[in-house]
Amino acid sequence: MTASRGIGGGAYARARQRLVKSLAHQAVADQRVLAALGAVPRHRLLPEALRERAYADLALPIGAGQTISAPSVVAAMTEALELRGEESVLEVGTGSGYQAAVLARLAARVVSIERLPRLAADARRALDTLGVTNVLVHLGDGSKGRAADAPFDAIVVTAGGPEVPQPLLQQLAPAGRLVGPFGAREEQALVRMRRTGPDSFEREVLGRCRFVDLVGTHGWAA
């Protein structure tokens, strides 16, 4: 593991475990989620200049106007997916690859879609370096989902859209869960949608949040 500005691998590991303990005190109850966050080296998915801040509970810039979500947000959204280990998961918005790396430890397969070529390429390289083999990164419009790989047991949307994209709902498996931020650009509701029938869904608001824009056919215009 490469050291950054004098910080060694052991210091990163200790900082990561402190973060996990803090998240447990913040009511993250799923021990598998906490273990996944404790195992994924977030600093290796950040630009070199930001690695000292990797284990602060902060969203951080990754370029191209995008961010890596705060660990507490990643934990809450991941926990809301209710993963047990055998699922096929769609991630809309690969970003740095951090959420995908966490999901990879909790599900059988992760299909991730990123609209920005540089971020998609960087995330794929980072995931390869970490030895993550069950994540497929595709370049494209994530608001359309990926019908070729559907249905999905769970879908996580990591950017804020005006409303839940209908293609994503239709790509959910029976009893599948979708978690993401939807509403106005200034503030969104973090929503969980659960498929209860061929054309029926249960909606639950989990809290308030603010994400970067979901840009695409079923999101905001670029």
C-alpha cells in the first residue's frame, strides 16, 4: 500500500477502524455493512492530495464536479438495500468506485454505470488494483439503467434526480429495493422503493440529503 505524505498503511487502517466505530455509534446496525466499510481502503479511491482526509466522515471532490459520498451516507444507503450476499446490484454513478467496492463485499455481482469517461476509467483501474473482480463498470446513461443485465435485486442511485427513473423501477426484481436521492436540486429526499408487484411499489422516505445531479434522459439535463 502506498504511503501518502508521510502517512503509512497502519495509520490508514487505524483511522478506518475509528471511522467504523463512529458509524456504529451513529446507528448503523448491519454488521456486514460495517465490516465492508472497515475492509475497503477509501484512501486508495481518492486523489493523492486528499488521502489524509479519507477517513473523515466527509464528502470529498474527485474531479469533474463530482464527489465521493461521506462514509456515513454510503453506510446508510448500503444498509437500506438489505443485502444478504447473493444479490445482483445495479449502481447508478460509479464515481470513484468506493460505493461499488463496498457493495462488492456484500453482493454476488455489481453492475455500475458512469457517464463520465475519465471517472469510469479511473474507477475501473482502482477496483482492479484492489482486486475487486465482481464489479462491472459500464460507460453510459445510468438513468436508463442496464436492461441487458436486469433484473436487479437492488439498485442504488448515487446522484440526485427530480424523480425516480421509471426504467430503474422496471428493472427491479420482485421484492427488489431501490435507494436514492430524489427531489429538487437544492435538497432531496433519500427514498427507498420496494417492488411489491408487477406494477406496484412501496415508497419510504429515509431522510433528507443533497447529492450532485443525476444527469441523463430520466434525470437533469447536462
